[in-house]
Amino acid sequence: MSNWRDIVRIHRLEYPFPFHYLCHAVVGACYAASDVYQLFTGPVLLCVTANFLSIVGGNPLNAAVDILTDAHTRGKRHIAHAAFRLGRHQAMSWAATEMTIALAIATAISLWLDRALIAVGVALTVAFCLLYNLEPVRLKRRGLANPVTLALIYGPLPSLVSYSAARPDLTGSAWLIFIGLGALITGRTLWWTVPDQMGDKATGMTTPTVRYGTRSTIIISCHATVVGMGLLGWGLWWRYGPLWALAGVTVNGPFLRSKLVLLHRLPNFSLPNPTQLRRRDLSSVMVADILLALLPSLVARGT
């Protein structure tokens, strides 16, 4: 039983992460499908599976290479302990297996549908996972390359993959929505580096919060979030009109508001640890991701 708990931990499958992964894996198809039944066709389901595996597969790799950093980080020590008990080799084997399966599925569907973007999107997701975690590149320790890389892995790339499984033509509104989602994820990831600051600094990880400090990192996070909300709103307005655009933007407001409140309270406010962040802030983000994925179906019901 403990072995399975450790596997869950190194894959970061605690609440609410699985909901984020699934939303990011399927959201592109939601904006491409002509009706909800198309989401349950073979190519779409297989591409969503490939997306999910390529996203989640990076987590055990990260757990294996970040054992020391996570051991120094309050709220992440359980991940370090799980990776240590399983062993680096087994954690990396999980990552390699999942990424290989994702690439195989994407390649098969890409050849089946004659849509190269499916294979390219998953291949880039896997490549960025490797570049983020492994030396000599190790994008995790390269300032703003850290959140931008994660944003690509979780946002535009899987969105393009699942979208291409449902239809071959990418509209301008879809590009805006997916890029806006990427900017939103950049803001979220920047905030996620804040409570990791002590562990990252102790092990030489020059993440944004180590390089620029807490206040500057949160300010950059707020700017990225505003840009993301603007692009997302523009794409939704173009596609569905102002009321649905307002709904899509408004649901992302609580995350921005909480960061602005925190800026006002610094430097005397105690920052949350990753466990508190996961349970509180990421729950509101989860609601935003779910609504973004469901929005096309809600529009269809309202018309």
C-alpha cells in the first residue's frame, strides 16, 4: 500500500492536480469539437491520453532529480521521501515509460489522421520536460525560462494536440485562447516558486523567486496573469461574444486578487507552504480550468 502512495506522490496526483492535468489534456478538443459526442471518439480520447501521460510523466522525473531540493522545501518533503523509498531508477523508469507510451500514441494518431501537429506537440512536450529537469540545460534553474517552459508543457502544447485530434484547422480565436491559457499558467507557476524559495536557494536552483526576490516575482506573476486574462477574454469574445468572455475572465479573478492582496501585506505576511497553496489557491484555479474546458458545451446549451 505504501508503495502505491509513493507512486501517487511522485506523480503529483494529490488533489487538485489530477483535475488540472485532465483539463489541460482535453481543453483543446473542447474548442474544436462540433458537439460533445466528438470528444468521445477514438482519436480524441487517445490524444487526451497521450497528453495526460506526457504531462504527468514529467513529475516522477522531476521527483527523482529534485530529491535534495524537495527535502529542503516545507510541504514537499513527502515527495522527496517517496522518491527516496522508490529509488531514483524506478522513478525515472516510470517517467520514461509514460513518455514513451505518449509518443507512441501521438505518432500513431498523427499518421492515422495525417496531422503532424499531434506528434510534434507531444514530442515538444516531452522534450521540454527533459530540458526542464536534466543537466546541462536544466531550465528549472534558469530564471523566467522556468515558468515559461512549464506553461508550454501544461497549456498551448497539449491544447494544440487535442484540438488537432478533433479538427485540422486552427482558428485565430483558438490561438488566442491557448496562448492566453499559457500566460495564465506562467503567472500561476511564478507564484508556485514563491513558497519553494528556501529549498531552491539552499540547493542552488536560481528560480525566479531566488533570482528576483518574492515581491518582484509576485509582481511578474500578476502581470502575466493580466496578460493571460486579456488574451483569453479576447479569444472568447471573438468566438462566443462578450458575456461568455466576461465569464471566462472573471473566474480567473480570485487568483489575481489573492496575489494583489499578498503584495499589499508584504513583507510582514507569512507565505504559505506548498501544501497550503495546493489546498487553497489551486482550488480556485481548478474551478477556472474546469469552467474553461466546459465553456463551449455551456455555450452550445445556451444557444
